[in-house]
Amino acid sequence: MRQLETERKFEIEQGAPLPGLAGLVQVGEAREHRMRAAYVDTPDLLLVRHRMTLRHREGGGDEGWHLKLPHDGSTRLEIHAPLGEGPGRLRVPEGHRAEVARALGDAWPTGAAAALLPAAVLSTHRVEVDLLDDGGVVVAQLCDDTVTALPAGQTWRELEVELVGGDEDLLDAITARLEDQGIQVSDSPSKLSRALGDRPDRAARGEGPTPQDPAADVLHAYLAAQLATILGREDDVRNDVPDAVHKVRVATRRLRSALRTFRRVLRRETTDPLRDELRWLGEMLGGPRDAEVMRERILAGLDGLPERDVRGPVRERVATELDRRHDEAHRALVAALDSDRHLELTDRLVELLAEPPWRARARKKARRVMPALVAEASALTDREWAAAQTEEDAEQRLHLQHETRKRAKAVRYAWEALAPAFGDDAVAAAARWEQVTESLGGVQDSVVAIGWLRELADLARAAGEETFTYGVLVGRAEEQRVGLVSTAESAFSEAGGLTTR
């Protein structure tokens, strides 16, 4: 549904009486509503910077998805869509998304930058009063709103006058009457603008939270960036666009890792179940990605062999078999994205951003909270690595090295989360830990490649093909694994800790 909305907002003190409008209109029926509106925007608040608002409102007489676009003066074009039900209910309707893209034109981005995520949540206690003409016809509505906004946590009261059957002359007359009683037109064009404060201007300048801001602000920005990638690249994942699965898999890992590393600032009864579901999504993304990586790795290994060591249709078997595995895994991934389980997961992640389950320490300055949590993760990784180094059983040692890699990734991701706020020191720490994860990742890739090569050799043997080349590749993968363990030792010695001021 499309309609034009003409309204004005006014500042009014808490506890002040409603203004008198005698002689202009009569006062009719009053209704009370409690509403919750989640406003969504791009990560850099592109909509609000173009005077648009998009919200998901529950409660009141006009529940639904509301998109408001600039029109003329006090008038805006409002486009409605009903609320969804069941899994996926918090996804922006495609029609609204298309309207936003059309309105922004060339300014509308693609991929993660176009993801629409919660920017603020406004809970409103509204007393809605009909304003009538002399014949008893409703010509306007006066809304007395008490608003609480998250994440800022601020509360204020405002009046809103919206025309129903009247014209702008009536709105001007009501405005003049209110001003005579000391009630001024609001400087904020919308509730959302007031809730966001200077965030749109900061976003336009590319500025984010600082170490002096609450830890909640720093972590929220990082969580939002990861969810933007997951949602913004979903279509690319479905279409198997190059590198899309990889980017979404990494974002899923980063999101899950952040919920663990910074769990002391979040209520775990909410985040731990989310981590379990993110593990499932990561596993579904891992199927096609692993097949893709192993195909490239094994074929590159074949290219590095002397021709005399390449015996039988090895290249054809590797390419055919791993393409088959990739395609099967990708079909399973698309089915997972279409499932209620995935839709429910994304709803829960959207709610996580809309109203994060912060613990008390989340409101402390980031510099006092977050580096200490990363240091804890670093110490845990060091202990895991030390255990791997002293383990005598070869199979158990490989397992501990793999666990160390996962913990090292968590440390790397944590420093990446801090980097936008903490600057060069955090960037450098993340780079050092990236060296650790890359070397240990190479160790794990070698182990996985050996397993896949042995499976391929079994298939070749069953087909009556020569298997010599697979044995050569296994030997080389084992040599690479041993060499990368030494590289990891050096990387660990360089990583160290970091004291951030």
C-alpha cells in the first residue's frame, strides 16, 4: 500500500499537559498503544542520510513494514507491507528493498554494503487523539509519544500531528497555536534521526567507535559487519559466484568466534545457542569450499610434478571427482539456505543486533575491557600450542595442532574486531596472528589433502587405474606439513601479546 503522509513533530517536556486547541479543532476519541519499531539501514546508514526510513513496527494501529521516502515539504511517501510470520519474518520485503534501490539509484551499493540491518530500536508509549472539524469528521491525529531508543538508551517525549482529512493550512494553524504555548517544532526530522544522533555524519566520514567508547559499541560494529556479509552475499552464494562462499564462511566463523571471545560482555544464554547454529551454517558452507580448495591444491601439486611421475588419468579423475563433490555440497548448501532453520537463524541474528544481550561490563570503556579479553584468548592459545609441542602420539599431536589453529584464529579475529577502534597496534597484532593461522592452516590443509588423495587413490584402484602419482602427492603433502609446523613455531614466537593504551 502506498500513501502520502503529512505530519509535523514537536518538542514537549515530560509531564507537561497537552496543549489546548480550542477554536481550531475538537478533541475526539483517544487510544493508547505500545509499539516497538526496529529501524533498518545499510551499515553506513545510507538511507537516513538520504532522508529515508525503513522500519518493522509491531503494535499500534498500523503494524507492518513502513518505508518513508522524501516527497514535498511536510509530506512523505509511505509504502506499507504486512508483517511476515514464521522463520524469515524479519527479512525486509523484496518490494521495499526494490523501492529503496530505485530511490537511491546509482548510490545504492551491492553485496555486504547493501545489507539492511537494525540501526535502532524505538519502543513507544503512544496516546493517539482524534482531532475533529465542526462536523465531527476526523481531520488530523495528535500523538503524544514517550520514546525509548536503543542502543543509545535515551528517553524523550514528543508530539506528532498527522493530517487525515485536513490540509496544510490546518497544520500551519495548529503549529502556530502550539508555538504560542511554548511547544516548538522538533529540530529532528524523525524519531530515528534523534535516536541516531551524530552517527550518520560519522558514518559518512567513515568514522567508527574509539577505545574511549563503550565496549558494546566496538563489538556491535564488528558483529554488524559480519552479519552484513552473511546476508548481503546470500544471493552470490546461491549462484556460486567466485569467492562468495569463502567470504560468507569466514564471516560466519568471525561472528561465532567473537561471541566466544567476548562472551563476558554478552549473556551466554542467548549467544551460546547462536554459536551452535553458526557452527551448522559454517559446516554447510565448508562442503563446497573444501572441495574447491582441494581441487585447486591437488591440481597445482600435479602441475609441480615431473611428467614421468604423472601416470594415468590423474588430472581427469581429480577434476571430475572434486567437481562432483563440490556440486553436491553446493546443492546441499542452497537447500540449507532455503530451510526454516537458516531463516530462523538469520532472524535471531538480526534480533541480536537489534537488542544485544549486553552484560554490565559492556558499558565500560572498550580500552578497559576488550584487550584483556583478547589476552585471555591468546594465553589459552599458547597453552594449547605448548601441549601440541610436547605430545608424543602423532595422531593426538595433529589434533592439538588443529585445535591450536582454531584458537589462534579466534585471537586473530579478535584483534581484527578491535582494529577499527584501536588502530595500528591492533592491526599489527592481527597481522602477526594471521601468520600463525596461515602456517597452521597449511598444516591442516596438508592433513586434509592426504586424506582426500587416499580416497582418490582408492577410487582409481577400483577403476583399474595407476595409483603411483597419488602416492607421490601424499609424500609431498607430508613434507609440506612438517615444514609448515616449523614455520608455525616461528610465527608463534613473533605473535606475542599486546598492551593497548
